[in-house]
Amino acid sequence: MKIIIVFDIPVEYNWLRDKIRNLLKDYGGKFLEYSVYETDIDEKVFEILYKRLEKLLHKGGGRIDIVFPCKSCYRKILLIDTTQI
């Protein structure tokens, strides 16, 4: 399942932001924006990732939003990207 992870970590927890980024990369997370990642993992792996993210967040502060777009919604995403030129 494809998921989008968006996080907002206060500046005083920069170390936590780095740990979250590294964890998401370990789970195949693709960097989309400063604090936005996308990954495609199965449900069991997601449960492990979720618990690890929750544990990390409790060491500092902030917010993590996890979005599960359906296939139909995913096809409707419009992208304007000048980074690939």
C-alpha cells in the first residue's frame, strides 16, 4: 500500500527530524519535500514502521500525519515538477 507521511517537528527537535527522515529512508521512503515522504509497503511492515515513528515522536515533540490515498485518488494527483528538467 502506498502511504504519504507528513511531519512537522519543532526546530528545537532538529535531531528528531533527522531520525525520522532516516527511519523513513530505511523503509523505502522517497523524499518528496522537506518533511514529506512517500513509501509503498505492506500492512505488516507499516505496523512496525508506525510503532517506531510513534516511539521516536514521544522522545521529542511534533506531529506526524500518515495519509492512505486510494488508487483512484492516487491517479488524480496532479504534478508539476521542474526538478527533472
